[in-house]
Amino acid sequence: MSFTNGWTIIMDVHTSQPFKLKRTRSLSSLRWIGTLILYSLHKGSFDCPGGGVLHGYLVVLLVLLALVILSLCAIIYVSAQGTITNPGPRRSIPVLVYLRALLYLPEIVWACLGAIWASADSQGCDPATVGAVIAAVVASWILLLSTGLGVVFVFDPLGDSRPRPPAPEQLGVRDLESSEGSQFLSTARSVATQVWESRLRLLCCCLPQDESHRAAFSSIAQLVSGFFSDTDLVPSDIAAGLALLHQEQDKMAHHRDPDDILAHSPSSPIEAELEVELGQAAHCMQFAAAAYGWPMYIYSNPLTGPCKLSGDCCRSQAAEYDIVGGDHLGCHFSSVLLSTGLGYRDFIYVSFHNQIYEIPFFVALDHKREAILVAVRGTLSLKDVLTDLSADCENLPVDGVSGTCYAHKGMSQAARYIYRKLVNDGILNQAFAIAPEYKLVITGHSLGGGTASLLAVLLRHSFPNLQCYAFSPPGGLLSKALADYSKDFVVSVVLGKDLVPRLSIPNMEDLKRRILKMVSNCNKPKYRILLQGCWYEVFGGEPDDSPTELEHQRLEEELSQPLLGEESLLVRHSSSYQSLASDDSPAHAATHLPLFLPGRVLYLTEDGPSRRSCFAQVRYRAEWSSEAAFRSVLISPRMMADHMPDAVLRALRSLTADRPFNLCPSSSSLGNNHHTVI
């Protein structure tokens, strides 16, 4: 929990254990030991002019560091008492934290004096001795500056002035409509948004501060500040909740009713369709991965990649730049050629221009599949991250689609940018003039997959036979009407427990709700939760015996208000927070427009036990799934590894190389199950 008056950078206090401070204590201990060693080795070398001053600097520095370590040890010991939602045993923490904060003043003063003395009073002293003192001064400044940056990015300006929610019986229309309360919450949100916007500008100080970037910063700041404004959680609280939630999900998977898995023999048309789609997806994934350019090529070929690219990167070919833009050394284009196996003349247009809402892509003639292929790059730069985080909804009207049409703002803007390039600049006309009988195929991974799907929606009216293969697209992408419309021409490929296809604002609200529930139901100290969680992630074993949603299902059906422990984690009553609502109820997402994965979902999973030897051969299986299977985030060590393009490509190649295929039938043929498994 955050500390009174906003001292979240110093430690997780009130209801948490100080894991940041443990790291700080370790660094301070190492620094103290290093300074002691330096002093011991050079204590006889201070007989030069000014040596006494340098000697005194090291002695006082040792004393200061000893006091810092003692204060941190005291904070760690006291804060390890109690549980996350029981701060009583940690009542003395504020005094200890203020004491530690006061020690920063002499540290800063002594670091300044050390820098002056080392530069002015070191003439004639042993160079090794002077170097040792300079090393101590540099270490002091590095730690102080890192602490200062931490304060800038983590400090909570609202502190503990935010009102706690009143008792459930006191919550009424009159309270919610109170002008004073509304004005306070509006001011608090405004301050929080301004703080997050300032942080984003500082993080992205290297980017142009033009109107588009300012608009993106403002949009992202509103999203982030709104998400965190109704809870009092710190990073280690979230880590503890994720550790508990992962073990709970594993327990619930073990207790799943066997009737949920139906044995079925696939009909040959379904199996044939899935086999065709897998082959096409594996082929397109090569282009989606190639769009990342030389970083992905070297990542996938660490031994041979640099050698193959070195000659092309240093060679200037003026003729290439009629189709290549934004890559002055040619490294990106050379890696695309090597990854796809295409020739130079097969490319119609290649752009590596990258700005916010403007992402790289290329257009090529795929003679093997008789297609004009548009490949869109995924996230590879800070500008791409800003495009990802611009997660507001934006209207995307499409002719012939009934219902509300809206989509992810950042990817919608990126799709419109590529659409203008392809259509207004005549790139597609040029491609079809060369190969009029070819079909149009659009592909991309991650950010590129989401943008490719929206681009396909925009181009569908002009090219009715186009196809789109989106690999690991974000879950919060399309409205329901557009998602249903895209099922005729978009295939989304998702691997394992990939986080991104499950990433949407409603899903993140659901994850926050589950984390609050887990930490409030657990009566163990946080350090034990995290240590056991780390052991479980690395070595496996049986999940923890903490209370789970499975055991609290009856309670959830009877209650609708937060538990006392959960309520202590709320700083205001949030309309988006439904503490004990049914998991299947969309009530908790009512404040956000629902967004879905595009098209039909081809789900790839590892076949066999979840934990295996590092050298064991991995086999995969494929099945048609539905968007309902991706309405909650699955916690796993592989939630990011399964998102990497090389992992998706490896799984698809494994499936297309194996015979017979390990295929599963369409979920639509077997009722309403989220997954259909053979």
C-alpha cells in the first residue's frame, strides 16, 4: 500500500512489505562493503596534501551508509509484519520512513563535497587512491539520481488525501451526487492525469513534442490515471496478487469438470479447412516476422545473421531507394529479402517511416501463393508503444455493417495511414497492374496484426476477395459488429497463454478485481507470498493452499459488496469495480466499450504437460476457438514468450511439418464451448 503523503517511492508501507527497499538495502550494503574495502586498501595512502580531507570523506561516508543500512533493516523488519490488508503491526513505519528520508540530506551534501574534494584537493596523491574516492563519489551520485528519478515516476501527489469509501450502507444517491465529493474527485482525476502526462513527456523527451504527440500523451494519461485511481496498490501488491492468481488458475484448471471437454471425431471438411488455414498462416507469418527488419532477423539468427547483413548494411545502392524509404543503410530491407526469400524486383513498395500512428509496412508480389501481400510491422519503437497505448475507442464506420462500429484508436489511425498510402498513392493499382490475377493478402503481428485487421476492414469493400492473417493481435481491437463482419475474411492466430490477445480495458479491470480479491482473501505476509510464488514459477509443484475463487463461489453468489479487506484497498468507490460479481457477468466492464479479437480465432497450444525438460521436443495442436475464451488474462511465465513472433512461427512450422496434423474441430460444430478439444 502507498504511504501517507505519497511516499510510494520509498517503500510499500501500511499494508505491504518493502521489496524495493530490500533491493535498495542490498545496493547500500554492497556500496558500504565496497567503500570499506577501498578504505582498507588505501588507508595508508592519505599522507599527501589534501589526503586528510579525502580520508575524512571516506570515514564519514562509511558512517552514513551504516546508518542508512540500519534504517532500511528496521523498515524491512517492521513492514514484514502483518498482511497486505492488516496494517496494524506496521504502525511505526511512517516514523522510520521519515527517518530514512532525512538521511538523504546528508547523503546529498556529502556527495557534493566529495566531488569538490576529489577534484580540488587530490593533487599529489596516489592516483589509485584518488580513483577509489572518485569511484565512491560516482556510486553515491548514481544511487541518488536513480532515487530521484524513481520519485518523479512513482510519487503519488494525492498521497493519502483521497477519501476512503464510506461503509456500504452509507453509499447512496445523495452521497454520490454530492457536489463537494464530485468536485474533489474531478480535481483528483485532473491532477493524476497531469502527473501521468508529465511522466510520459519525460519518458519520451527524445520524441518531437508536436500536436499529435501531445494528444497521444493526454489520451494515454487519462487511460492510465483512470485505471489506477480507485485502488491503493503498489507494484509488489500487484506481484503478490499475480502470484496467487496464477496458482488459483492452475488449481481451477485441475478441478475443471471433465464434461467440459468433449471427445469428438472431426469431419473431413473441417479438418481440411483447418489444414489449409494452417499452411497459409505459416506462410504469411514469415512475412509478418520479416516486417520487423534486421532486429528480428538477428534475434532469430544470432550466429549467422550479423555476418549475412554486414555487407548489405554498409553498401549503398541508390537504385533501391525508389522503393525503400526511411532506411538509409539498407539493413532492414536486406533482412526482409533474406527472411522472405523474395527478390528485389518482387517488392512494390517498402516503407520504414515510423511516427506515432504511422508504422512501417511493405507490399510485395508473392508468386508462390499468387498474392499481392501487404505486411505491417509490429511494435519495435517507443512511437509504436504510444500507438499501442492509445486505447480509446474511435468510430470506424463501414458500409454494409449494421450496429455500432468502433475500434482501437491508435491502430485505427495507423490503418487509415496505410490505407491512404495504398489507395491514394496508387501503390495497390501499381501492384495489380503487374499481377491483375493475384489476390490481396494482408498480414502482421501484434500491433501489425491489429492494424492489418483494420486495414482489411477498410479495403474489404474495394477488394471483396482479400484475406487477412493477424498474428497475436490485441484483444481490445474491434466492436462486436466489426468483429462479426471480419469473420469472413480475417483469421487471428493466437499461441498459448499470450497476454496481448487477452489485453483489453475490460479484461484489465477484471484482472484488477481478481488481484484485489486474492490479496484480501490471503492471510499470509507478502514476502511469503512472493517467495512461494517465485518457487512455484521456477520449480513448479503444488499450488498454494490460499483461498481461491473456486472455494468462494458460494459467497460470491450471495454478496455484491467488497469484502472488508478489499474495501481497504479502494481509495474511492469505483463504478467499474464489481467485487464479488459473477465472473461471467460483464457488469464490471460497463464503463468501457467492449472490444474483441478480429475474425475467426485459430488457437495454438502445446500438446502435453505444461512443465517439461528444456530439451524436450514440443508438439502443438490447433483448434478453432471463440473470442469468449479470451475474456480474462491468464497468468503464466510464458504470457510474453508466447507473444514473440519467432515462437508463433516455430509453432506454425511445427504444425505444418507434422503428419498427421494434430487438429481439433470447429467450436461452432460442438455447441457453445469456448474451445473444442479432441
